[in-house]
Amino acid sequence: MKEQQQREEEEEEEIQKNVLVELKDVTKRFGGLAAVNAVSFSIARGERVGLIGPNGAGKTTLFNLITGFARPDSGAIFFEGRNITKMSTSDVVNLGIARTFQIVRPFTRISVYENVLIPSLSPNARRASGGKAPDEIAMGALRLTDLIDKMKFKASELTHGELKRLELARAIATKPRLLLLDEPFGGLGSNEIGPATDLIQSLPSLGITLLMIEHRMKELMKNVGRIIAMDQGSLIASGTPEQVVRNERLIEAYLGKRLDRVE
Amino acid sequence: MDLLPLLVIGGVLGVIYTLLSEGFSLIYGVGGILNGAYGALYMLTDYIIFAIFIVWKVPVLAAISLSLLAIFFIALLIQKYVVARGKSQLDVLFLTLALAFVVQYGVQYLQCSSAFSGNCAYPAFVPIFVKGSSTILGVSVNNQQLAADVVAIFFLTGLWLFLSRTRYGSAIRAVSQDKDAAELTGINTERTQMLTAGIGALMAGVSSAFLGSYQSVDPTIGWSIITLAFAIVILGGLGSLKGALLASFILAFAQTFVLLFVNTLLSDFVSLSILILVLLIRPQGIFGREVVS
Amino acid sequence: MEEEEKGKAKKEEEKATAPGQNRTFGTEERSADVGARFGLLGKVSFRTARFYLIGVCVIMFALAPVITRNSYYLGTLSTIALYGVLAMSWDILSGYTGYLNFGIAFSFGVGGYAAALVGVHTALPPSMGIFLGGLASVLFGFIVGAPSLRLRGHFFILVTLLVPLATAALLQVLLVDGSIFGVNQIVTNQAYTYEASVAVFALTGVVLYVVSNSNIGLIFRAIRENEIAAEASGIHTGSYKILAFSISGFFAGMAGALYVYANGVASPTMFGILLSAPPVFMAALGGMGTIAGPILGAFLLEGSLDFFRINIISDARLLIAAVLLFVVLLFFPEGIWGAVSSWGQRRRRHKKS
């Protein structure tokens, strides 16, 4: 009996060691409305997880809570075992979590190179890259997102697709272990989707675990191994893409009542 | 500690402060425009009254009316040709501050030249036009200050009605909330902002006309006025007219308290320190929204 | 195949980083050049127009006593130098981070009073006093700055506006006339005052130039452009804002100390709006966020004031200066240097295409 218990404990530990980020019962209210309602889930190292749900489901709020832009009213968030619930944004980033924004937020009047140099100057970038010079880190991120020839341009002069890549480059330059992508395929033209997919698929090989909000289901299915679905602040489904897509509650959430139940 | 003088004097002062700060609150808190020339307009009103009264020998009340009219139009022009040109709040602030200096030094130059009463040593003044004093609750108060309060109350009530009941008032409130959305609903935002600037300037002008007889009128008084108005508006909470009202009285009572009961030398230091502490501890003021830094 | 690709990538990179060629555009230019220091300093090039301006000014200051012995002109020049120091100090904080400090007189005054105490109560030489003035200003600046830098723009403006006024009021209570008299006057030795002003000017110019052109300056600018994005990039903006405030305070404090040594007395007027306002306008006139612009502004504003002083229209000189400032800001909101450098950038872009 003791041996079995020991083995179970060891297994638990193994799973725990693999868990990168964990949310326990996280709730956030705005006024009387619960934007995020008692959400719990965890993501293991190396996973690629998609987050879907209709507009207003609370997905971006969830991102804000994880990255310190907002504080939960109750519940806790753990990253690599550490309680990050009340941490400020820059502290969270320096633990290894980065995010992109749905509506891109570049430093508009500064050049692309300098845009990426700034996150390369963060303490975490220095640490996580093993002491590389910020310049090298920035160039690396620019190379990865294919922005080297736009290096000298001001951010205000980029196209939308390029701005999305810049957003990603800046997040990568902080050398994160967890990357939260908010609609990375949003607004991309058909010729831009291919390179974007390649880029996102290359991230796990850099040691980056992904959590991605995306509405474009086709792209999402190709890029994630697991999907979490939210509706009105609560988690309503979790599983492989095939499982989740067939989930009834989820379909109801997107489309309203099921077609065969309409009076 | 005799509280009556505190109540009466503080109260009388509070009403005037309210008029002064609500004017600034309208332009800045509601309209969102930090206009550095507000104090200069206050100062200019006094000088225009002085000029019309002394130089053209016009009776006081007429001089005041003309001056207020002039200030109203000057504010409109400033809004249209200076403020509207600024591409950002920063630009507008610096531009209006520079303008304030132009006004100040212009007045200073004119005052010292022969065009007016001649030499700098002869200070400008606004004559007292409501004579005598009354006793309220056993405290002696100048009639002019009481008259100022009465006019202020009328003006503020009228303003509140204007903002909440009339078309122009709703236009002002709409523009303050979302300029682009207001434009889309057919509101002429340029004219609305000019109106806001004009009304705000009028409020400064009226305060100036009444207080001019009690303050030394010199070209630099604009700066302490705008500092006062700015502090009150921030204390009350940006964008909140109720807040400016409350903060005006709090400040008036605080200042009077310090003046009456505390070492007068310390009074400046105490009022300023309290202001600073409040700003550091609760920057959103009384009714303001959360200030995320 | 891979080798080829790698080679191509390297070549592209080399094209982009060839020494001497401008590496980046932005509101200022930074060349990949001299002294590559990693980390926070990054690569700072001294081959820019801004640094040339600083250098030219220092040389001018240095040569002036050789050209003229007129004590009036030299006095004017050292006043310009001091205002230049104040304007540059203001710029490294407010021009770069966007946090508008309307009370630089606080740092100026604290430095001055500290130097006064040193001058009256110790036998330390003025150079030590000046240095200690700078330090005192940083210390007190930290006490004031740390809490107020958490506030957003307008609140910060109001707090910085009020603090020096409150300090002056306090001094009026604590000291006779609020002043410290009898500081070892070096004004009789005008040469020393002049040299010291130029030395402080040169030091301020060089240090602030390096800071502004380094990665630290880049972070300051990021704070101005989009503070939230900077936080999201992992930058502890609070620490950097305090750094900017401290650097600004150090040099402004030294200017105050110098002023006190030259005049023999530290008085509350050092905390007045007449000391806080001119550096702000000099920086705005010359061009905020450039370090060079404030120097230009100091020369223009203070120079024109002093030039008119010896003319017949001396009464109107303040008016003329104010009008000059207003007109420039109306047509060139980015200041004179800002306008010139944008024009230069646009010309270069056209030439390239």
C-alpha cells in the first residue's frame, strides 16, 4: 500500500513539475458582472493550447489577469509553482510570461529595431538568454519574424501584417517560457497566414509554451493540441480540438439554441 | 476657538472659489483641455475694466459688462486659433502657457508705458462697486463679497441648468465624453468647444471683477489663480463638477482656518502641504475615477 | 543549401550594421559605432549633430574669456550656461519620459541651500560644495519624486508645481527671511564663477548626451511613447522614472550650488516659479527630448533677453521674448531643433528613394 501511495505521490510530483501555469477558481467582476467566473485550468510545459469562445466570453480578461493587467477578485494563479496572482505586469513578464495584444501596441514613433530592443533590455531577457547582449536578442527576434529589412522603419510606417509580426517579435524578445497570443491571425491576408503559421509552429521548439486566443478556427485547429472554451466567464469545455468542436454547450454558446430545439 | 468667523468667512470665500474653479473645471475637467491661459484671462479682465473705467471714464458697471464681453470673445478666438492648432495636450498646454506670458508681459509693458496712467508705480485697480459691509451671524463681511456670492450662485445655477436642460449643454457634455462620436451625431465640435471656452472664461472674468477690489491687481496674479483652480479641480476629481464644488469649500475653509487659528507664517506651507499629501495619497480626488498609473 | 542561406542572412545583417551607417531612425538617430558597451548603455555614437552642438558650445564658452574681458558679456554667458544646465536637466526627465516637471526649482534650490550650508559651516572648497549640492538634490528629489512618479501626467505636473512653493514657504518660517547668508562669496573672483559654470555645463552636456543616446535613453523614450507597452515588455518603468528624476536633479542641484557660491546667499526665490518656468520654455523652444534643443533655447531666450537689455526697448524685452516663444511654438510645436532635424530626416529619406 505504501509503495502505491509513494508511486502516486511521485506521479503527482511529475505532473506538477510539468505544469507551467495553473489557475484556481479565478474570478473577476466588473460592476455586478463576472467577466471571469471561477475558472480553473492548467497548462503543461510544451503544450499548445487554444482559447475560444464568443465575444465577451472573458478571454481577454483572462489574459489580463494572468499578465498582471488586472487583479482577480478571488482565486489564485500559479506560474512554475509561484503565486503570481497579485504581481505587476513587469514582474510577471520577468518571470517568463509574455503576451501580444489583439489591437497592436507598438511604440509608434520609434524604429522597428528599437521597438524590439526595448524588451530585449528586460532583466528576464538577459537572464533567460544566458547573458546575451540585448542587441543580439533583438536581432534574433527580428530574424525569426522576418523583420530585418524593416529594421529602420518607424513602427508607424508598417502594414498591419508587419505590425502583428512586430508585436510577436517584441513578445519573443523578452525570452518568455509562456506566450499568450491574442488573435495572432487577426486581420492577416491570405498570403500572410502561411508564414504566420510556420512562425507559431516553430515557437515550441524555442521552449515556449503557447496559449492562443483565436477566432479563425481553421488556423487554430492546425496550431494547437488542446482547446479550452469559455462562455460568459466560465470554462465550458476542454479537450482535443475534435472533441471540443462537437461540444453541444459550445455550439449553443456560439449559435444560440440548438437548431433542432428551436420552437 | 470661535467657529462663526470660520464658517462665515470660509463660506463666503467658498462660493467665489466655486465659481472660479467650475470655470476651469468646465474647460479642463469636462472639456479635457488644459488651458494655461485661464489665469491670464482672469488677470486681463481686471485690466480691461481698469482701462475702460479710468481711461474712457465709463461707469463701473458698464465697464465690467464690456470687459466680460471682451473676455468672452477673446476666449473664443484663443480656442479657435490657438488651442485647436495644438496636435496634442502637450502642445496645447505649452502654447497656452506661452500665450499667457505674452498677455502678462504685454499688460506689463502697456501699464508702464505712457498709453495708460503713465508709470508703473501707479497700480491698476478695480473700484469697489458695492459699498459697505453687513453682519452675518455676528461676523462682518463686505457687501461686495456678498454680492459676488449672490452673482456666483445665480451663475452656477444657470450653468447647471444650461448643461443639463439645453441643447447646447448636452452638446458640451457629449463632446467631453467622446469628441469623435459627438461629431458623428452632427454636433459642431469646434463651435461647442469654443462655447465651453467662452463660458469658462466668463466665470473667471466675473470672479475677477468682484475680487479685483480686494486683491492687488498686477500682471502676475494669473498664476496663483490657475494654480488654485487646477488644485481644486484635481482635488475634487477630474471631470466632476460636484467635486469641484466640494473641493472649493474644503479648500476655502481650510485656508480660512489656517489664516485665523494657525501661525500666519505657516499658513501657506500648511495649505500647500495638505494639497500635496492629498495628491500623493488619493490622486483621483473626491469624485474622480481610479487613476491607474 | 543551408550554408548558403546562413551566408545570405549574415550578409544582410552586416549590411544593416555596417559601422558608420545609420542603424536606426527614430526621433533621434543612433549610429552603430564607438565603444560597444552591452547592456544598458548600448552603443553610443558621438558623431551626431547634437553632440557637435554641445561641443561647439563648450568651445565657445571656453574661448570667450580669451576674446573679451568685458565682465558683462562673461556674466551673461555664465548665466546662459547655468540656464542651459537647468534646461538640459529638465529635458532628460520631462522631454524624454514625458513626465512634465514644473518645479525644477526644487532641485535647484535644494542644491543651493545644501551648498550654502557647506559654505557656511565647513571649510570644504566650492567644488566639493557643488558636488554635494547635486547629491543633496538627488536625495531630496528621491523623497519627493518616488511617490509622485507613480501618478499620471497631470497629477505629476501639479505636485511638482506645488512642492517648491511649499518648500519656500517652510523656509520662510524656519529661517530669517528664509535665507542663508554669508556663503563664501566667489563672485569677486568672476573668473572662477565663469570657469565653474562652463565646467558644469560641459559635464552636464556630455553625461546627459550619453544617457540620452544610450539604451537608458531608449527606455525613457519608451516610457513617453507608451508606458503600458514598456511595462508589458518587462521594463520596471518605476525604477527608470526615478533614475531620470535623479539624474535631472543631480545636475540641477549643481547649478543651484554654483548659483549660491556666485551670489553669496541662498534665498527662497530660488524655489520660485521664475526659476522653474524658464528652463521648461527653453526646452520647448529649442526642442524637447533632444538635449541639444534646450541648449539652443537657453541661448535664444536668455540671449535675446540680455541683448535687449542693452537696447532702448529694454522694457519690452520680456514681451518680445514671450512673443518669440509663442510664435515658434505655434508654427514649430517640436521646437527649433526638432523642426530642423525632422526636415533633415525628410530630406535624407527623399534622397534615398
